Amino acid sequence: MLCQECNERPATLQFTKVINGKKMEVKLCEHCAAEKGDIFMLHDGGNLSFNNLLAGLLNMGLGMASTKTSPGFGGDQLECPHCHLTYREFVNSGRFGCRQCYETFSSYLEPVLGRLHGGNVHHIGKIPKRAGGTLHIRKQINDLKADLQSLIEKEDFEKAVLVRDEIRLLEKEIEAESESQEGGSER
């Protein structure tokens, strides 16, 4: 698809704006996006990086937050005890000064990260099926065992029986997988 601005170069960036409930999508090449940087929150000559994106989101959050709850207002400057980076400096740069900054600023990051990740703020990991082998199934079993324990504590035995049966099926699947691997290595 060509850039909607110049109609010459391929569009590599897509921006979606919602104004008064009306959704508008704009597809631009990097050059045109850099020229319209102020409109689309691109800074530093149009370099769209995670740091710039994060800084833009944090600055946007500061603009909407109340002055009582946001650090850096009314002399209440939040600062990392290890590297002395202030929250205001972090918001402007989009970069932490050290690993301690994650803990120091965590309460202000969770809402932003939640919006970025559809409500999820905790990394739970992902296991590729090819590389993981039975790890994926084992993780499912562990999750189901936690669910089973919760159901037993709630005395919801009908659902507990179904979860137990599902665990047994998955355990049989692991056994069959390990037997097929053993059989393949003996040949």
C-alpha cells in the first residue's frame, strides 16, 4: 500500500485516531510521518522507538492525571534512590537509569503498561510449541491443578471432577509423547 500523503513510497506506519467517536486511519511512509511528527507524536527527527512511544504515553498520562497523584508536582518529586533519576526525567526520556527504577516507578507504570497490553501487567511467558515439547502441556497441568485446588476449597466438587479428568487426559498425553520419543530413539 502506498503512503496516503505522497502516494510515492510504501506506507510503513499506520496511525489510528478517534475523534468524537469517529475512527480515522492514516497510512504513511517514514518520510511523511517524520514531516508530520507533531501530529503523530513522533519526536527526534521522526525516529519512532519504544522509548519515544513510552515517553509519549507517560507524558499523556501526566496531562490527564491529577496533580495530587502524579509525582513531580507540588515539590513531591519521585526519585530513584539508586541512580537519582527523577520521574520527570524518566517521562521525558522514556529510559530508566538503572534496574532499581523499575521498582521505584512501578506504581506509575502499571496503568500505562496495562493499556499497552490489553490489561495485562504481569509477564507470564510464552513457550513455542516446537521447542517446548511437553512444557506447554505441563504448564497447562500446573494451571489446572491450581484451579482444582481452588474449586476444592470452594467445595465445587462437580467442576473439580471435570478439571481432575482434564488433568488426567493431559498427563496421558505426556506419557504417550515420552513413549513415542523413547520408541523413536531406540530405532
